[in-house]
Amino acid sequence: MSGKKLQGNKSKYLKIFWMVILLPLVALFVIVAATASGYFGDLPSFEDLENPNSALASEVFSSDGVVLGKYYFQNRTNVHFKELAPNLVNALKATEDIRFEEHSGIDLKGLLRVLFKTVILRQSGSGGGSTITQQLAKNLFPREQIEGFKLVTRKIQEWVIAVRLERNYTKEEIIAMYLNTVEFGSNSFGIKSAAQTFFNKTPEQLKTEESAILVGLLKAPTFYSPVRNPENAIRRRNTVLNQMQKYDLITSLEFDSLKALPIRLRYQSEDHNAGMATYFREYLRLYLNKWCNEHKKNDGSKYNIYRDGLKIYTTIDSRMQRYAEEAVTEHLTDLQKNIFDHWKGKTAWSLHPEIITNAVKQSARYRELEGIDASEDSIKKVFDTKVPMTVFTWKGETDTLLSPLDSIKYYKMFLRTGMMSMEPQTGQIKAWVGGADYRHFKYDQVKEGRRQVGSTFKPFVYTLAMQEGYSPCYKVPNVRVTIIGEDGVPWSPENSDNKYGGMLSLKEALAESVNSVSAFLIKQFGAAAVINIAKKMGINSPMDPYPSICLGTPDISVYEMVGAYSTFANKGVWVEPVFLNRIEDKNGLVLQEFVPKKVEALSEETAYVTLSLLKGVVEFGTGMRLRFRYGLANPIAGKTGTSQNQSDGWFMGVTPDLVSGVWVGCEDRAIHFRTTNLGQGLTPHFPFGDFI
């Protein structure tokens, strides 16, 4: 072969070689340029990169900075880089992208490794080529299910987005954004939720082995779940620790020590039915939904508590809330045992069968069967057939076999309760216990429930007397009082002890809750005047203008009663009870601050004198158990209350800085203690004494 021909062949092969090398590069360059220009579809704008559309949970904070709960579509709360433990960042880099600090969004070495080892040599364990930034791009702007050339262009779009992210954000911001977007399983989106769910910690509190567990979850949240698959989780954790050792982020000694540790979880999957202040959080949720419908963002859309990451700062004090819940549990456990013993061998519905009949017809099961036109016989058979179910007890939930009918009877015997405490000067509600257990008893007895208040209404009558010039020392004969109503029917209440005779001062009469003296006062001033003063003090529930109102016949909520009694401690000024301080958006911008309404309901003198009457209740009257049973020596005023047939037990307590109210009773008023010594509001079982 001649030299000229050889030279020609060499030139030909060289051209072919460069075409093989250059054409793919040129084609790749053209595709990348076309992708960046939007030829294969729109790319996120700068504004999109600045404000990625991730659903953020709205957080509810107590006044002392504790997260009470969240409202979310995805349980995600963002954190900043400074809130991340260094070992967490190191674990992520070692496992996902050790050259993170060196590249600008795309790791060429990683891509070449994937090309030669994974594609050419078919080595499945050689790892992927996606950087943390590329994974962030994919998380922020998810791709739909595509294949073929579209998949190639979508991957290149992610490269372009990754480069743009690197230009717009610092490395620290990208790390934080990535950990905020990833899913960890157990309904935890983002590192803050994951740290709370699995370890009950913040991200900055995580230990190295805990960080390794969470980073390991990113590969497959279910397969490596420390809850469902602990053995897999340990293996994956040790792989992450090994990567950290490989890149000198931990020592060999630390690795040997950490890999031998068992997994220690403090797992608590967030549940709207569990946790602290469940009844309050549900009432707040309904309020916030209404608030969101009435408030709009700059773009004109309404706020959404499940997606917009609002920060809701409440007035609830987490410590006082915990004490209140513990006190309710402790005292109702004992009182529940008493009512079970009291009714042993007897049933309230033997005299009032409509209690159970109505409950059956109001149940969801009955309505469902009725909706498919089931016969009464078939419905009865369903309600009489035992089925597995989980029921509430004061010792915790228990699994049992029970017919739906028997479960209705079982729950009818449970006591319900409502308790609220607030600061009288500010109106800030500090504790809110709407029932025994939100999972099983959904109805909130603080704000929504209204029950007959009994003698706790009497102070409004006495307040009117003090306002009209009476004094605590004013003497009234303890005799039966008869009042002729507008219909001509006489009304003459009896004293609970059926004792009469002698003279009683107004302070003595209120302390002992003497009905005849309350009737004497209502006869002097009339029911309408009492209702007027009660309304000034924040009672908005319906009140009928009958003389019997002096004994507490109206149905009123705990919320209203606590607000009204706070007027006495606040020098006659009624302050609207409030449960919110402010609402902020996800960036900390204050959207609304909440200031309570104030009304000068009474003169300072009237409030002071009435308060002195209420002190007598605790010093020598029906509430004196607070002194001798609980040993409380601090200034306390209060009033007990018992409705007809002991269906409702109340206690209202007032201290200079806190006013609390508690109600206890069964769902149906026909179910109650049949004796006064157990059923009245002065019984020592009520939780107020432990709380103040």
C-alpha cells in the first residue's frame, strides 16, 4: 500500500473517529441549548425557583413556644441550614453527593461513572449520577410518567434547572431545600417532620446514628423504615455510616461504635386525634378555615391552612394545658368508677327507654342501613350482633367483642367534661379541655356544649343586688318565697337541705347557696334586670325571663361562664376570651394580630364587693374543700353549681391572675348520680383544686 493511500485511510478513519466523538457532543449541546430555550417545554421561571410550589404544613404554637399540632396536606415544615446538625449534612453528602461542594449542579465525574460502569459494564451497584441539586430539581418540579426521548429531554431539563438553582442559591440553601422537600415515610415530608416523628427531636438535636437512619430512609422509605423493617433500617444505617467513614467524616473508632448500637426510636406519628389540646386544635381548625376564606394573598387566592405553611400563635400555655389534661384524667377516672358502681345492677334507660332508642337512630350505622332500605328486623339483628371493636377506657383503649347496641349503652354511662382557664386581665385562654378523649368523644364541651349552670348563675343575681346598693352584710330572712308569674302560676323554690328559719347575710347565703335568698333577690329586681347584667358580662346564650333563672336554669357554655367570672377579677371590665395572638405567613410576615374586645360591665366597686361574696364560698361555704382537702392558702373565690337531679356539676374558680371553670355530666341528663353527696358541684372529685 502506497504512503499516499495509507495517509488517506488514516485521514478517513480520523474523520470517522472525530465524528463518533464529536457528533454526540454536538447533538447533546444542541439538545441542551434547545431545552434551555424552552423548545421541549417551559422551564421554571426565576420566580418559580424563588418560590417553589411545595405544600407546607401550618403550625400551631403555644404561648410558650411549643408546637401543639399541625394542619397539613403533606406534613412538611421548612427549616434553615443553621437548624441542621452538622452530622446530618455530612451523612447526606457522603451518601448522595460527596463532590457536592465542587460541582455547579452537574457532576461530570459521576455521569462518566454511570456511563461506563452502569451502562457499558452493567454494574448495578456503581451508584447513580444525580447530584443533590439535580434531585432537588426533580423534587421541586416533579416529572410525569414518561419514557423514550421525552425522558431524555426531561432529564436534561433537570440538569438545566439544577444549574439555575446553583446560580440562585448558596450550597447551604440547596442542602436545606433538599432536606425540606424529601419524603421520609410515616407521613413525614421534610427533615423537621421526620426528626419529630421518629425521634421527637429537632433536626439540630439529631445524633450521628439518628441522622444516618433518616438519610438511609431516602433510598426507600418503607423498605428501610425503622418502624416496619428495623433489620433493613440497621443495615442501611450502617451503609451510611460506612460512607461517612470512607470519606473521613467519622473515624474508624466512631464507626465501629455506632454500627453496634440498636435503633432507639421515640416514634410518634402525628395524628389530629392525639397529642395535646386536641379539642382546642379542632375548634381552631374550623375557625382558621373560615379565616382563610375571608383573607387573600397578594395574588388574589385565598389562604389554605393545609398548604401555605401559616404560623399560628395561640394563647394556650402548654404547661397549664398539660396540667389541666392530667387533672381531668385523674379525677374523672375516680368519678367514673363511682358512677359505674352507683348504677351497678340498674339502668337509666329502664325508666327512659328513649335514651337508647334515639341514640340508635342517630348513629351513623343506623342511617347507613336505613339508606339501603333495610328492614327494622334486619337493623335490629345488626345492632344485636357482636363485632370486634376498640373501646375507650380510662386505662387506655381496649379491643373487645361488643354489639353496636351494647356499645351505645356502654358509652352513654361515661362522664363528659369541659374545662377552661383564662387570664382575666388579658382575656387569653391558657387551657382548654373539651372532653375526656377526642378520639372517642368528638363533641367539644368548652365552646360548643351548653349545659344548665345551676347555682353558678347566682352570682349574677347577687351582682345586681350589690349594684343596687345592697351589702354583703345585708340580712335576709331564710323563709320560703313565693313569686306569682305572669301566667298567674305561683313559683316557690325549696332549699336543697329543706331547712329554713333565722336571718342570713347575703355573704352567708351565697356561700351556702341558699335558694330562698336567691328567690328573695329575684323578686326584688326581676329576671329581665339579671339577664341584662349577665349579657354585659358576656353571656350570649338564650336566657328566658322567668324567676327560676335565679337558680341557674339557662344552658350556658364553659367558655361564656369563664369569661363572665373574669369580670369580677378584672375590676368590672369584661374581656372577651381570646385564643389567638397572631397569624404569620410562611416567611414570618404578620397577617393579623388579635386584640380582645373590652366592655365596662360593672363598676369597680360592684366587682370588688361581689368578689368578696365569692370568697366566702371557699372560706366557709360549699367550696371550702379547696382549703381543707387541697391545702390551698392563696386568694381564691368561687362558686359551686348543681343542676336539677344532679345532672350537671359545676365549679367556677377565681384567683387574681387566673379564672377557671369546669363542668362534668353525662351526655344524657337522665343519667346522673341519684344522690346529692356524689352529684353536686362541690364534690371533691372535680379537677379545679389540682389546677389552681
